[in-house]
Amino acid sequence: MKIYFIGICGTAMGNVAIMLSKLGHGVCGSDSKPYQPMAGLLEANNLEIYDSFSAARIEYLNPDVVIVGNAIPRGNEEVEWLLSTKKIPYCSLPEFIHREIIKKRLSIVITGTHGKTTTTTLTSFILEKNGLNPGYMIGGVPLDFSSGSHIGDENGPFIIEGDEYDSAFFDKRSKFIHYAPDILVIGNIEFDHGDIFRDIQDIKKSFSYLVRVVPSNGCIVANGDDPNIRSILPVNWTKSIFVGENDDNDYLLRNFVVNDSFTTFEIVEKKSGRKMQIASSLFGKYNARNTMMSIIASGLAISGDPLGTDIRWLPDFKGIKKRQEVLVSNEKLTVIDDFAHHPTAIKVTLESLRQKYPGHRIITCFEPRSNTACSNVFQNEFIGAFDESDHVFIANVFKSRETTLDTARLSEDLNKTGISARALNNEEILSALTEMKFTEATVVAFLSNGNFGNIPKKFVEILG
């Protein structure tokens, strides 16, 4: 099959393109100013990328199908040609994944406002270490696998990161609706994506639609400590398993301890009292819950027993790039690159760093980059997100909105709470960091869902 991607450099689009190429399909695509790291990864896999959009090109190549990325709007030259001529069929990426990749396989869909990429990767890692050859689609760059996508055994499970964002300009359903989950994991539900959702009720409605397509012989594994999840679960047509610290969960998080290089805790099955001892390379209680859900989902896929999983390899799990990724580590300075951009994600990430690096000074550099972070939706919520920081640098918003986050005001509000904060542009942040004398143990954490203008990389290069 000849397949053409419009917007091929998106993380999900690029990973699927590479997967399809490895299966023997003819794959190419276009993007506007192809960006890294996906452009380099595509080129390394010998996929042709066109640095422009061209209707004449699509007509000449005459692919069997065109996949339209969810960031591609009406007015795009290639889209308009497809709509006007009706010569070539097109679809969204989620629709194509369901139709051509998941098909009739056991579908494990990992959802939630935060933690999807880590939980998807960890579930794939556990199933692989247990002797399965799972397929997976990861919305990031895993450090334990050669790529973020793998077709796996066509009769085995397929694990996919289920995003609540819409599918395409012509399909406003959340992507995860297409993935037909047999095992659905819901890590948390919070307000985000203010550009397409009105409020938390709007987001919960989308999750409630997803819950409706889980079959009666399927299962939902969910964070039972989250009141928004509890407001839509349980349901009467399929089984729900709740995990967390609260006593009303089915599987309880107990005896959580942070050590120098790993975390230990227990999973206690409430009904039977059965226990599983966990040693994990991930830090933070939110990651402990994510790990619990990964273990239970894997156990269900392997044998139907939620704790029927061999977890001896958990301390070896390396994780994902930009998820508490350590760029520099020595006696005086640790530099971390992380994806956190939502107030809750920032808060729990910094809490986990405080646990992992007790006694260290924590300097946080935050780039408001996502559509919601650039707006003033979380103007007040951001104030409490940096409580574990000793100093905060707030970068300029990546893209101005109708109602843009006031970074100067946020800086003033943080200073009023006793946290030293400054609103600076990227180059000023880099300059301020390089002028610092790291005479006491310090963690510098870069938080952004993008590349932060390459400031983390430049800082590391300056450090040598």
C-alpha cells in the first residue's frame, strides 16, 4: 500500500509512518518546516519528507490513502485538493490505526491528563519482559526500545497511548474513541486542552463516551483516588478495578519509600490481602500509581490475574526522554529535562524531585508552551505548582493567545509566596543560569512540552 502523511513530523504520525514502512508499505509525507527529533528519525529510517505542501505532488504520487494529521487545518493546499477532487481516500490517524493496525487484537488503551506516555511505555516493557511480543504506539521516545512504535505479534496485545485531543479537522471525537479498548487504563482526569474543551465537564463527557465502548468481557483499571474518575465509574456493563492510596480502592498503595536510586512500595489486594513488593526506577507517588496500573493491566492481558505478572525487571526500566530525564549529574549539579506543563504535572514532578534530591536547592525553568499553558486559564493554578522550588525562571509564552498567561504577574505572585521568581526570555534564562555559582547541591529542572528553544542543550554544552 502507498501511504501519504500530511503532517508527518508529529510524534504519533512519525512513529506510525516508521512502523508502516517496516511492514513493507510505501510511506512518505509532508510537513511545514520539518522539526526535530522526528524529522531526523524519519530520515534515518529512509522515509522521504517533503518540506512543503503540494496538491500537484499528491496527484502525481497517487497514494492509496492519505492520513491527515490532527494539526492540519482547512485551507491546507493538500487538504483542499483531496476534498475538491475526491480522487484519493483520506482518514485521520486514529481511524487508520484502528482499521489497519489494532484490528481484532487485544487493545490496551492508556489514558489520562498526565502520565500516559510513561504508563504506555512501562506496560509495553512489562509485557515484553514477560515473554510476549506486544505491539505498541508510544507518544514519545522510549529509552528501552529502539523506537516508539512496534507492530509486535499480530495475535498479541497492542498497547496505545490514548489522547483525549480531537482526531482531525473533520473528526472532533477524542482520538481514544477509535482504539476500541478491551483493557482501558485511566490515570487521572483534569481540565486541559482549553482550545477544544470548555471545562472539566466537557472533558469528563469525552471520557464517559470512551467508557461506553469497553466490552462486557473487558476491564477498566483506574486511579480510584481521583474524584473526577469516580464521578464516571463504575458502570454496570463492564468491570472496574480501582487503585490508589484511599481505603476504598481494590488495590492499595502502601509503604511508599524513596531511596537514593529507586522507589519501593507494596501493592495490597484489598479483598484477599495478597501483597506484591515493588522496586521501581520511577520516582513520585503519581508514578507509583501509574506502575500499579501498568502491572494490573499487564496481568489481565497475560493471565486474567491482576497480580499475575513477573515484575523483577522494574528497576531496570529506563523510561522516556523528557520524563525526569537526567542530562547532567554530579556532586554539585543535576540537570533534569521534563515534559511537565500542566499545573498538577509541574507540582507532582517537583515534589518527586524534592523526594529524590533531599537537601538540594531546586531551580525550575518553565516554558509555557502548550495551547492551554499559553492562555491564562491556569493563571492562578500555576502559583501553587512551584511550591517545591527555591527559584523559578518563567519564560515567555511560546505563542500569544486572545487571553495570554501573564508571566510577569505570575512571577510577582510567586515572589509574594516566598519563592524567588523572575519572568525572562529564553536567552536571559540561559545567561542567568550560566552566571550562577553552584557551590551547593542544586537541581536545575527544565519543564516544557517542547524543546524550550534548545536552552537545556545549550546549558549542558556550556557546562561542558
